[in-house]
Amino acid sequence: MRVITVLEHESVPVVSDGEADRRLLLGDNGEAPLWLMEAEAVRLLGINDLRPGFCERTATGVRFAHYCGVLRLGSVVIEVLPKTGMGNARLPEEVGGARRALLMMLSTVSKLRLTAMDHVGQSTVRAPLLEIFVQAFLQCALDQARRGLLFRYLVRTDNLTVAKGRFHVHGHIRENLARPHLLHCEFDEFTANNPYNHAVRAALDVCRPWVGTSQGHRMWIEAHARFADISSVRMRASDVAKLHRDRTTRHYEPLLDWCGLLLGLLNPSLRAGPEKAPGLLFDMNRLFEAYVQHIEARDAAPGRRVRTQEASRHLATSGDTPAFTLKPDISVWKRHSNGAEEVIRIVDAKWKRVDPGQPNWNVSESDLYQLLAYAVRYECSHLELVYPAPDAPSSDTTHPVFRIDSPALSTPVMVHIRTVFLNALARQTDA
């Protein structure tokens, strides 16, 4: 099984089957095996049916877009990391920082329980994403097992020496005619050997080959021992999704989420329908937007309400029909004493690179036009564009502020540029 690590917007060359056999036989001289076979490239391009714009074919290979995460193509596992550096070429130290930034954003805003990411060390950022996800699942399974497994009443039918539940006459005659000392009974059994724990046991079985560290081995052995009394049942990710969820299973939901994801990713042979490339992929535009929303909600002042794409309005009308829906990523509202609310700030998160060394920091004109439309429709004069920053700003760095004056506006519109230092995400837990 080959593991390929690529960065967002990076291209992977596609080689012929003969060249691929030669590289597999001779190795890659210690370098990362950054290449794909033609069949793997075809399957990779097929992901565009589910994730439009995930990748595109180039003259020499396949170029990735803004989705990051991990996916499996038969004997190849590909991890796609966000591009965090300023240059187009990959830097040696960039992979670890990119993996760290992605993990910290996921641990902050994703429903996935990444408890293993609370303290991200240097050894962690060197491991592939899949191995990190497996370790997070193992930690989640161990935490749940220490608190107690989920028990359920299941209907069982068995031959017993003492009557229990309901006695089945026809079943008794059919099975115990020559064994009069047994009774054929149907009864309810309160047991941990139920479909919820079957899912955990199935996920433990499929993730075993992906445990690569000594700590991971210890965690897997302990988790397997705690679920040793659970029957090993073959399950699909769709089977996990069909499990009934209610308030009694709420504490199991993070663990079940991991089971569904890992079973879909590591056990593709059991997937129904045509074979696809299973994966755990995240749209970086949405992930960064969710992270900025988290920051705004966390830092909101008293009396301020943060809304996320809730206050939608239409920019124009065509006759009586509204046209051009506006939906800001984040809007901050102030409540007055009379109960009325007004928007005092609008924030738009953009997963794009800005360059402090360029005029206007290379801020896109279309981004500014979008903010201007918000200012007019929401009558808000304070707007912000938030971008990821590859490097920490120096003490003398001044973020630009664009002032827009117009007779149609009662007050000048001020568009502030903000940046989030990606590599600082991982350091928040180190402090």
C-alpha cells in the first residue's frame, strides 16, 4: 500500500504501467512515491462526480483543487493537505505545518472527535492523516469503553434447561424431541453484543493494518481487549448509518461517526453499488469559513449576536420577484433596548492567499465588490475580509483598510483586511 502526500493545487504525474512496475521494483531512492498509474488517475477523476472540482487532468498528470483530506484508490492512499506557504513549490517543512493546521481546524469545528489532537507533537505531524484518524478513533473507542459499553435488549431464541421468557411449543417439538431436558424459549437479553458495538468491532478489525506507531499498537490492543466479547460481524458504512439514534445513544454518536467513516474508507470491497474511491474529504472554503465563524462566536462581546448565513436578503427585484440572494458568511448584530436589532459588522471568510508584498495585498476585486453589495443592502459600513496567512505578521505589518465613498452611501464604507496565521492554530494548544 503506497501513501502519497500532496498539497492543495499540486499536480501528481501519471506514469505508464511499465514505469509504475519499475518504480515499485526499484523504489524511489528514498523520495516520496509521488506518481499515479493511469487506472488510478481515472478513478481519481471520477471523484468529480461527487465532489465537483476536486481535481482536473493536465498534460502530464492530475492537479488537485481545494479539497483536503484522505482517500483510497485500491492500493494507493492519497492525503491532500492545505497549501500554507507563499511559494508555489513545496517546501520541506511545509507538509508538517499543513497537516497541523488542517488537524487543528478540524478539531475545532468538525463533528469528528479528535481528542488525540489536543496536544499535537512533532511525531504526530509526520504521520499520514489516515494513521492520525485511526488513532483518534482508537482514543474515542477507549474513552467510551472506560465509561461503559452500550447495552441493548435483544430478542434471542435458545434451548434452555429452565424456562425463560416465552415457551415455543412448535420449536420445542422440532428441536428437542429427543432432548426432553431442554426447553425452546424466546426471551429478551440485555447485552453489549448488539449492532452498535458490532460497528465498533468491525472498525477495529479494518483499521488494524493502519496502526503504525508503538503507541497506536498499545491503544489498538487495549481497545480490542475491551471489545473482545463482541461478535465480529461484517458491516458497511451504510449499516452504521442505519443504526437508530436517540437520546440513549447520544454518548455513542462520536464513536459511531468514526466507525462509519473508517468502514467506508478502509473497507471499500463491502461498499454497495459501483466501486468508487472512498475518502474523508473537506472543502477548505467551508472549513476555513467554519473556523472563522468559531472565532467570531467565541470572541463576541456581550450584547452582540453572531449569525452565520442566517440573515439572507435579496439584492434586487425583477418586478415582484426577488433576485440575487445575499447571504453573508458572518454577521454581527446589536440588540437595542427597544428589542430591535441592527447589523454592525459583516465578515466574509475567503480561503485564498494574499501577499503583503503586492499592491493591495492581491485582494481580489470580486471579493471587494461582494462586500460592497453587502454594505448597500444591509446598510452596514464596517466590513471585513478574512484570509489565511502563511506567515506570522511582523510587528510593522499594517493590514490594509479600503475606504469606499459614494453619494449613494450615507457614511463611508470601510473594508478591513484580516488574516489568520495558520501555523498558529497548532500552537494554541502548546501555550
